[in-house]
Amino acid sequence: MTYFISPEYQQLQDASSRWEEPDEASYISTRPFKEFLQETNHIGRDFRDYLLSLDEAVLAPYTNKGGVLSVEQWPNQVTRITILQHAENLWKASGKCSLAFLSAAQAVIRGLSRGEFNNWADIGQGILKGGDNLIDLCLAYFETSPELIRMGSFPFVSGWVEQNKTIASISPKTAVALFIANPAFVSADRAFHLRQWAEKVRQILVTAQGLEEAAIAFIESGIRIVRKITFKELISWGSIGVKIAALSPDLAEGYFSEPSEDINSLYNIEIVKFLNLTSLLVDADLESAMGFYKEGPSMLASINPNLREQVLDISLRLSDGAPEQIKDTFNNIISSLQPLFFPVQEKVMESESAISKVSLAASRAYFKSVGYVLSEIPDIFLLRWIEKGLASLAQSKDEGIAYFSLNSAESQAEMIKWKETVVLERHKQALSIFAHALSGRDLILRQGRGRVFEKGSFRRRSPAMDGKTVYLPAFITEEPEKSGNLRLYKLAVAHQTGYLSFGTIGPQSGKIAALIAAFPLNLLARDIFFIIEDGRIDYLLRREYRGLRPEIDQAVAACMARRPFPCDDPLSEALEILLRLSQGYPYEETVSPGMLDLAHRLKEAMRDFFENAQGVWDSFQKTVELYDSFIFLADKEHYVPIAPMPFHQRPIVDFKVSDNTVAGGQEEIDEGDTCTDQVFHTMSEEDIKRLLEKIKDLKISGDPEKDVTGERFFISDIDAITPVCALDDPKEKWKGTKRPHAVIPNRCSSTEGPFYYDEWDYKKGAYRRKWCTLWERSVPENDLGLFDKIYENYSDLILSVKRQFQRIRPEVLDIVRRVEWGSEIDFNAMIQSVVDRKAGDSPSDRIFIRKEKRLRRISTVLLVDMSASTDRLVSIAHSHSQQTENALQNSTSVVNSHQKKIIDVEIEGLVVITEALQSLGDGYAIYGFSGYGREQVDFYVIKDFNDIYCEESKSRICGIQPQKGTRMGPAIRHAVQKLNQVESDYRLLVLLSDGFPQDINYGEDRSSKDYGLHDTIMALAEARKSGIRPFCITVDLAGDDYLRKMWDPGSYLVVKDVYSLPEVLPKVVESLVL
């Protein structure tokens, strides 16, 4: 195969080969230098006398063996006479330049041909021809050019010097600074960019008077940031500075002197677009541009890395040809995103596209208000709030803009509606207790698709019932206040358990369903039956549980007030009359005149029915009796079933209880809910009896208007059902944050588990509550011989790392000066006190020094991936540090000397880092994780914070073995829980992994990595929200592809050489603890 080799690369290779030290035999024999000077006539007498007058210590470096003047001719045919002639020419202008030339010649003589050497010397002489003011430039040339030549950049030197001479004609000081900076620039970039870089310096200088300091600042900052950005981006950055310089030289110096450090954490495309926006702003509003330039990178770095480029694009698009709006638009977008978790940030940005397609002004208003909206309503309802706004926008752009600006009554009402909405997941535990108390059964509460109580939505689907599961809507927003919506949830549970307790669901229900299906208009018969049967259930609930009576009456009154009555359709009005009769709700004053007779007949038919009804068959018989009163009003072709009361969740089809299947079909269950997520609270018969006796006093403890969660929603005054251990109040756990997203309960369990953790479903945009079950396990102890062997192999590295960590350990004592008491006198303070006294001022009595302990508490968790993939073998790379190389040569813990398992290298890294952390003195813990599915997440305790580092800990480190899957989310959440329980000023979480998150049922599509990645992103966001700094080290060479989605650029490291892990791991930890 043939490869193309660039000329630049070939020059570098040729230069490198010439730098090899020649053999001593290659030198031509020589005479002593002073003897040579006395005899030669190739240099002028004055210069010869000057050399002879120099102190021998000055000439020694050049004349001693190996010095540039120590031989008469070098292998490249450069003679001593030639060197002296060049030195003489320079001496005539400046003695300093002559000696600088000899020092530089000493460095380049072995790397240049004779022609190149003469050319190099002539360039230096050419600089001096420009005048005495260029002496410093000549000195800088000879100081820096050897380093450039060593890097193979000699072909670029001539053009580079010419450019610098041009700059020197404007500002010699700037030219010298550029000369000195050039080697560092070439080291960070490429030599053929030198002229372009110098040209940008010249442009800055000629833009206006007094820009010398700005140009020097550009040079000094440029060599720093070019290591992080491309040369093209550097030039763009400089071009913006030129624009600023033309408007304000003072601001230009500040622009170049203080480039934002956070700009280095952005990706290249983000930097390019950020600089483009800055350039546009400079043209429109210089002051605004400077603020954007200084603050923008740090603001951008604070949000989801996947959204940064999109934020910049939207900022430009929404400016709509008015660059002065860029900064405000950018600030509004960032301000709306910063308080949110990364997945919610993505939801906010995705929603914007639909708005901006209709109106850019509405999109700008959206970003101004969305942060406030999300502080008021749960993020799961954001899309619904936006849908309402899009509807307004479709009718009128002005109304839509007012909606998204929160200046319309409709927008405020919609926001209040979702603010007062109650979500099932937050109250499932309390409702489960309530259902168990009413029915005496272990019922499963589950969310069903399509079952949402929303104000004005009368045609609802109802749940299938199997006698074991209670299906409830995901949320209820029927009432204007949380308390009312929570009451509807409670009554919905009571009503469905009433179906079980009072015989609606039972052995006979299948027969009733078949009989109803036999009616000519069975949908009408079904509605009549359930109006009557629901009335019977509510009557019995009122009678048996007096505490529910006022709540049912209140809910019925509120719901009836919202139902249309009287109705345009006679059949609908007749059914509404029957519904009101079944609930004991007055209707006489509002009934249509034409319906009075039917209303009277229905009232007589239902008189004392509920008092005398014995069961569900009575409701069916009453249905048969009343059917003919309704059928003559019906349009059999276009009958629309009546909407039930909001808390009447009717079964869809078959009522028959089945032991194996859910009536109504599995299609009614939400995707992702196929696994049982029940919350059972088994109670004794005596407890149930006691509860039912006290149900008349049933109340909800806490204030439902304050968004009480299910974990704190208890039934008051009935201690038998209060959980033995109350869960932590999530509002306290997230105190000080704007919006809690993921509350991780503190379970009352043994140290081994189970521990339950939520998991983020990015497709639904919500948590799967208590989805994962985590178990703490101990690592089996292993023979300490392995630990001793690793320690022996890495002894040099361990010693070096321990010394380094001991150096960074904080001082134990701080010296506090000017205090009222102490062990020593502060003489400066005492002298000041005497001076004050003599001057007639009140002297201070703070004239002592004392030493105080300075505590710095850092807690570190090392979380180790113990998945099955760590069992694979990896080959030893060819280049390592000397310490690692020695360890590899001594290692015998693997199959052969050329391969090791990843898990073996992880163990070696842990041995090294634990020894280092011990010397640091801060608290640390080591955990491992693996698992097999959401029900079996294994969390291995290798060394806990409270464990003493001893032989047992060492043997557990050596006992680490590959296990199964890589379910990162719950493992990270559990490690965060561990860290949060430790009193510490700084908390670090270092994740050591060999691949992306992967496990069985980690998402619906096993071939997709997205579910696991998004869950891990959310877990990391939760960690940061808790004040923990996470960092990931991976040995997966493809890791950068997915890690950049999960971690900030400065929060992960891809280790290309697995075997360097023992050396890399301590360096990472050291950088984090400093």
C-alpha cells in the first residue's frame, strides 16, 4: 500500500535525522582556539582583539570540546572561520547579538546544512540592517530560532522573520513578543500558520493608535487557547478583536487579555458559532458584545452538551436580522434551561421548533416565560400547556404571542390548571393503603392509557377490572384546586373497591354483561345500568363510611355544576335526570318543560330504590324496567354514550372475574407497565376492622395544595396503617432547589436491601417509579497473595503517587493573625497598636497570633464496573511510562505476559489508588456494580466509608470478579445516596467502566442504547443536583461517541491504553481533589 507523505512531514523527518550527534571521528582535527585567533587573517583585527579580550569563562562554552568554535570544520562543511565571520558582521552592530549568535549556532550547527546555516545567520544580520531599534528583535531571533529549527520549521523561518520585521517597523516591542512566543505556538499548532498569525498581529496594530498592548495580549492569550481550539477559530477570534479595536482600543486589550476559560470546554463547532454571534453583536452593540463574550461560554457550558449548538442556532434565528437581540435571546434561553435537568432541557428545546415555525416573536416570548412556567407546573404537562398556546397562535398571532408572554387570561388559566393537577404516581402508595383498607384485598393500583380526568373531557374510556387491579388515570385536572383533584382520586379508588365489596364484580357479573348485550340498543342499556349501579355504590359508600359522605356530596355537586343541563337532546337530558336522581342531586328547577312528565315518572320509579336494593341484580332489574322509557327517545343509528361522573371508572366490557387475564384486554395498559408495580400493605383482620370503624373521620394529613407526595400522604388518626418507617420528605431532600424531579426514598430495610430506585423513561418524559430493585452484596475475599504481588510490581508507582498525594495534603494548621488571644505576639499588630496609642487613637487589643486547625473534608467514591465484558483480554500496548513498564514486566497474574483481563487491570488500579488515598487522609469508599434486569441490580460493597483499610479490605479488592450486565442508573443513584449520608465539604464520584450502559430490559428495544444512556444522564444530573462532582474513566476506545452525550467534556477520560490505568487513575483523582 502506498501512503502520501506531505512535504512538511518529510522536512520534519529530515530535520530530526540530522539532529543525531555525530561521532567524534567525524570532526576534523583542530588547534587551540586562541592559537587559531593569533594566526588567522580571515577576520578583522578589531574583532579578533575583542574576542581575545573576553574572559575565558565567556568563551569556554564555545571553545571547549563540543563547542561551536572547538573544531575547524563541522561535518556539514561549516568552518570555524565561517562562524567567526558571521559573528563579526553581527558584532559590528551589536556585541550582544554576536554572542547570541554563537550561543544559537551551538544549538543549530548539527541540524543544518552549510547553505541552511549561512542562510540562517544572514537572516539575523538582515534584521540588524533595519536599525539599532531592532537589536532586541535580533536577540529574540537567535533566542527562539533554534527551537523552531529543532521542530523542523526552518523552511518557514525566512517568511516568518520578514513578517516580524514588518511588525517591528510598527512596534518593535510587539515583534519581540511575537518572536518569543513563536516556538510555543508551533508546538501547539503548525509552523506554516506562523505568517497568518503574524499577519493578524499586524492587522491589530494598524487598526488604530495605541494598540501595542492589545496585540501583545493577543499573542500571549493566543498561544494558550490555540491548544484548545483550531487555528481557524483562533483567527476568527482575532478578527473579532480587530473589529473591537477599530471601535475601542481599550476594550480590545480587555478582549484579548481575558478570554473565557469556559470556552475551552465547548466543542469546536460550538466555538465557531459562538464567535460568529459575537462578531455580529460587535457590529450592532459593542457593549452588549463584550458582555456576551465574557459570560456566554460559562452559561453555555452549564447546559446539556447536546443542546449547546442548537441554542446558538436558535439565538441567531430568533434575532431575525436584528443582531442587537442576540444577547437577550441567548440569555433568555440559557436562563430557562439552567434550573432544569438535561432531559427536561431537551423537551423545552424540542417544543420550541413548533412555535417558531408559526411566529419568531412567540418563540422569543416562550423562552422568556418557560422557566417560570416550569417552576409552577410539572414538566410532564409542559407540552399540554404549549398545545393550548399553539391553538391560540393558529387563530391569531397576537393572541398566541400574548399567551406565551403570560399576558393572556387563557395562558394564566391553563398554567393554574396544570399547577393544580394531581399526578397518580405521587399518591399511589397512600391510595393503595386506602384501597386495601376499604376492600381488605391486596389490590394493584395501575395507570391505564387514556384514563385522564380533564375538565371538559366527557367522553372517557373506563378501566377493565379483574378483581385484582384498580386502573386509575395518570393525572386528574378536573377541579380548580389540588384538594379537589386529590379528592376525586380518593373517591375513584373508593368507588372501584365498592364494585368489589358490594357485588358489582363477582360470579354473576358475566351473566349481567351477557343480558345487557342482548338489548336492541345495548349501549343505552349499559348506560342506564351503570347510572343506577353507580348510584347504588355511592349510596352504600355514604352509608357505610360516614367520613366519605361529605366528600362524595361535594364532588357530586361540583361535577353536576359543570355538566350541561338542560340538554338540547331529549335522550341526553333524560339520562342526566336519571343521573341526578341516582346521586340525590336536585334538578327540578332547571329541567326542560317538555321533560317534566318523564322526570316525574323517573322520580317515582327510583323512589326508595337504593334503600331497598339488595345487590347488583336489583340494578339490572331496574334497568329493564326503565329501558322502554328511554328507547323511544334514542336515535339508534347515532347514539353517543353518556359521560360518567369523573370518579366513576366503569369497566369497559366483560365484568367476569378471571384468575388469569385482565378483562377488557391488555391493550388498555400503558406500554412499560406490563410488569407489576403494586404496593401491598398487608394488614390484620383486627386492623382492618378498626380502620373501617374509624373511616368516618378519614382525613388527608398535610396540605394538598403544597404538592404533597404519596410518600407523605397518610390517613390520620388510624395508627394501625401508618407505615413503621416514614419516608424522607422529598421537599426537604430537595430544599433550596426550584423543582424536584427525582426523589430517591430512604427505605427501611437491612443494609443488604432491597433498595428501590426510579428509572427515567426518556420516551415518556417521566420516571418509572420504584422501577429498579437494588441489592447490596459483599465481595468474596480473595488470597492476599495477589495484593502483595500487585504491590510489589507497582511499588515504584505507588511510592511516587503516595509522595505526590502527601504533597497535596492540606496543612493541618492555619496561622490566624490579629486575634484577641493566642500563643504568640503579632509584632506588626503590636507596633500598630503602639503607634495608634501615641497618635491619640484607640489601640486595638488584637495583637496575638494563634494556630487553628483547618479541616477540608473530601469524600470520594470509586464506582467500578463489574460487568461480564470486563472479563475480556486486552493486549499490552507498546509504550508506557517507565513505572508501568516495570510493573508489566514483573506481572504474572494473567494468561501470559502479553495479555490481561480488563478486570485485572481495574484491580491493579484500585490497589494503587487506595494506597494513595490512604496517604491523603480523606474519606473514600469503593463499590462495584452489575446485575441482571431491573429486579436484580447488584451493588458490591468493597470498602465502605466507615471500613478500616485493612487486610479484609485488601482481600475484597482482590476478590472482584466479572458478573453480568451494566445497569448504571440505579448504581449511580445508590452511590449518590451513600455520598449524601457522609458529612463532607466536597463529594466526588469516579466511575470506572469499560463500556456503555447495557442490561436486559434496559428499555423496550434491546438493540437500542438510547434508553440506558438517557437514564444514566438523568442519574448524573441528580448527582450534580446533590452537589456531587461525577467523573468517568472508560477503557472503551469508542467511548467518546456516547460519553459526550452523558458527560461534560471535562468530566470524562477515555484511556486508550488499558495498561496505563493504574497510573492514570491516581492522576485523575488528584486533579479532582485539588
